[in-house]
Amino acid sequence: MDGDEDWEASEGGGQGEAVISRRFSLTSLTDRLAKAGETIARKAAAAGELVLDRDLRTRSAALLAGGAGKAAKGLVQGAERIAAGPRAIQGILQKLQLRIEEQRLNALLQEQQDAPVDVQVAFQLYEDAPQDLRSRLWIAVLEHPELCNEYQALTAVLQRERQQAAVQAAASGPASPVQPEPGALPIAAEPQSNGDAAAQLDGSEGDEEAQQESSEEHARCPDAAHLAGSYSNPRPERRQDEDGWQLVTDQAAAGKLQGQPLLARAGQPAPYCAEREGFRNILMTAMMSMPWPLPREYPADCRYATLLQISVGQEAVNDEIERDVGRTFPETAFLAAQSGQQALFRVLRAYALIDMEVGYCQGMAFCAGCLLFYVPEEPAFQIFCRLMSTSGPNLRRFYLPGLEGLKDELRKLEFLTHRYLGHLTAHLNAAGVVPVLYASQWLLTCFSCPFPVSFSCRLIDIMLQEDSDSILLKTAVAILAECEGDLLMQEDFESLLTYLKIEPAQWSPQRLRRVLNAAVSSPIGAQDLADAEAALRLGEGSSHAALADHAAAAGQQSLQDAAGGSSAPGAAADGGEDDAAVAELAAAQQQIDDELMEMVLKLDLEWGSLEEEVGTPHGG
């Protein structure tokens, strides 16, 4: 049989191979089933033994628990890796965003550093000059303070020359106006005839030569008499804005304009003088001798480095400075960066250490921040100390506790506006808009808030060279003169204050340059400032008009009593009652002033925060 199967396999070929293959497959399957049965039997025996043996059960449970723990730990780690994936991606995106922001700030900083600026070097304005010219100027004045004395003397001579030229031009004009007494309102000129007014209107486009002669006559006149018509018969004024639109002004308001004489010499350079030209050459030589670029590292043993090492007892001041540093020029690339904020913090902290009485006050950060835009940290500290010095511009008085110096400066501003812009002052006072409401922020920040930084830095140019801050009052009066016509056409408190807070800061660079030129060549001289100081000391500010009148009447009555030998008890009693009333009124007025100043500073801070939210520009 086996032989037959073998033969069939040899004869059949493929069929025999299939039979043999099945035979071997069944054999291997039987072997595997036998082995599986043995394995199951062994595992069953082991399970039975495990069930019967307590020790084995314990070790098996521990082994199973360890395996389960390892498995759970692996699952937790896997879940953590899965959860950490988005966080890792988020961290990478944040780093990428920071890198992009840093590159953007660097590009913006480079753009701001390359932007041209106006620099006031002595009696000449360099328009659209490179910024290193200002840096050299500040360092040269800092290292050569003796130049300030010569500059002050030449400035006084120039002021006298301008006043004499104005008087001569007024005397040689077609009509010699009556010069008002100090403190009096300018006298309005006689109105034009109807024929002249009609001819002016009809020939406004064709008769350009007549208009030019009229404008030259107005520029020569140092008084408002030739510029403002009679209020009872005012002349309409036609002018165009920067976009070419024709502006129609209110005729009644146009008849009250008095600020044109303050703006008339805005574009006129100082006349040539050999002494002034020689001084400018000396100053330029000192500027060009400065090492460039300015070193940013300072010696470890210098005064500034020593002050920065002191940290005991400055925690409260440091907190105040840190609060304001982040809100100082946040739209600028330099102070938006952490390095710029730290530099500003160190400068303010160092000054707070050398002037314990002032310490730190709101507004100082803006002034110090302007300096850091052009000079390194240590020279910025020295220049800031120079600006704050009582022997220099003395900005320090604005920041003393109680802000008495700032209040005095605001009263002097009101005195000057009453002298040169009497109609506008009366209009603003009637609406309740007093200088403390709009000019306190100007003076506290050296006009760097809300005006562009370049506007404030040109004022710093002048203050450092003059060693005086009189340019601040002249600039405030020039701003009011520039917007006099618009203010006279508004009546209510809100619109007037909103205009003064917002509109001047949005003027074009050309208009701001014109206002600053007018402030530099302002007819407000040393005598006007002395009169304002004297009026302040006598308590004649318009904010204390009632008190001043009452005190003057009481003083005159006492002089009359003394001259007449009157010493009646009734008179003495009345005098004592008057003195008590004056003292009580003075105390009440002082309390009102303090509360008003505190309220204004809070409003200015909130206003500044609102401007930052809506993106109002500060830099420029």
C-alpha cells in the first residue's frame, strides 16, 4: 500500500505532493495542539498553586500592581507630552512675536533717530538738521556754562533793538497809534470806510500788491491797533488753511483780535550783528569739538554711578517713578523698550536722591525723557540737574510740595495774557477757563505733553543757552495768540477747554515751528516779566482780583486815616474787621486753589491715559 501511494505520488506528480503536504500539516497541527494543551495545563497548575499559595498570591498582586503603576505612569507622561505640545508651540510663537516686536522697535528707533529736527543754536534756527547737532549743543553748553552769560547779554541787546525798531516803525507809519499803558488793553483803530472795505473785498484776488502792503504795515506795527477793527463795525477776514480751504471767521470775533503783533515777527530772522555772529561761531566750534559718537559708558566712580548704588529708604519714591515711567512716551521706540524705561528710571531715581525736598513729582519724567532721546544716560542726568537748578532755568520750583511755584507761574501767565490778549483773557475768564485748567500740563512737562517731543526739545535748547525758563511763558502766550480767533468764536466752557487741550497738539510741524519762532522773537521782554513778578508779589493776579481790590481799598483808607489823624475806635474796629475779612478771604482762596490744582493734575493724568488709548501722537 505504501508502495502504491509512493508510486501514485511519482506517477501522479502534483496530486501526490498535495497528499503529502496535507499529511505533514496534520502532524504539525497535532503537535501544536499538544504543546498548547501542555501550556494550558501548566498555567492551570500554576493558577491552582497560586490560588492555594498565599505568598505567591501576594507577590503576584505586587507584580501586577507594579506593572499597572508603570503603565499608568507611562500614560500620564504621554498625556503630559500631549498637553505640553500646545504650550510649547505657544512659547515658540511668543518668542517669535517678541523677536518681531524687537526688530520693529529697532527699525522704528532708527527711523526716529534719522528724522531731521529743528535746532536753535544761539540766534539762528537750523531747520531739518541732523539730530547729532542737538546732542552736540547740549553737551557743549553743559561743559561750557560760561557761554550762557554772554548769550544772555546778547539776548538783552537784541530785545532792545527789536523794541526800538518796533517803535520807529510805528512812528513812521501812516498813523501813529497811542501806546497803551502797561496792563491796559490795546486801543482799537478807527474802522475803515464802507468804500474801503468793499474795495478790499472786491480786489481780494486781483489787488495782491495792496494786500501785501497792508500785511507789511501790520507786521511793522507793534500794537494791535492796526490789526483789529472797531468792534461796532468789524471787517470780515478772509484767509486759507493749510489745505487751501477758505476760512470765514466771525466778524465780531475778528474785530477783537489782538494776538497778531505777537506772531508778526515769527518768520523774521534776527538782524545781523558781528557780536552775535561771533558768539555763534564760538558756540559751533565748541559743539564740533565734542567727541563723537558720545560715549555711553560712564566711570564707575562718578557721582551718577555712586547715586545709583544707594537703595535704602527709596522704596516709596521708586514705586512712584515705576508707575509713571511706563506712561511716559509709550508710543516712542526708545521708551517703549525695557532698556529705555530702565534708563529713565535710573535718571529720576538719582535726582530724587540729591533733592530730598522734591523727590519725584509727576511731569518730571517727561522732561527727563526728552533728554534721553538725544544724549546718553549720565549726561542726561547732568542736564536734568542743570534745568532744575535754582541758578539756572529753575524748573525745580514747579515740582515743590504744594506746587506753589507752578501756581505762581500760572498767575504770571494770566497777567501776560491780560496785557497782550485782553479780549481773549476776558472771554476765557467769562467762561470759567483759567490757565490752571489747560496750561499746568504745559509747564509741568515743558510742553512735551501733549505736544511733540521735538517741540519741547527746542525749548530745552533755548533754556539751556539762556539759563532761564522765560521761554515757557512766551510760548504759552504765543499758542494762545495763534488760536485766538478760534477761541473767540466759541462760548461754552467745554468747547473752549477741549479745544485748548486737543487742537494745538494736532497742529502741523510747520505751524508749530511758526509758533515757536514767534515765542523766540516775542515782544514780551524782561520788563513784562518783572511786572508780572511784581504783580504776583502784590497779589494782583486776576484770580485774586476781589481780594486785591479789597486789600487796596483797605490800605488806602488806612493811609487817609493816618493823614487825617483819625484814630477813632470805630475806625480801628472797622479796620480790624476788614483785616479779618481779608485774611479769611485769602485762606478760602488758597484752599480753593489747592483743591483746583489737585483736581487738574488728576484730570491731566486721566486725559493722558485716554490719549494713549486712542493713539494721540506725542513724538515727532
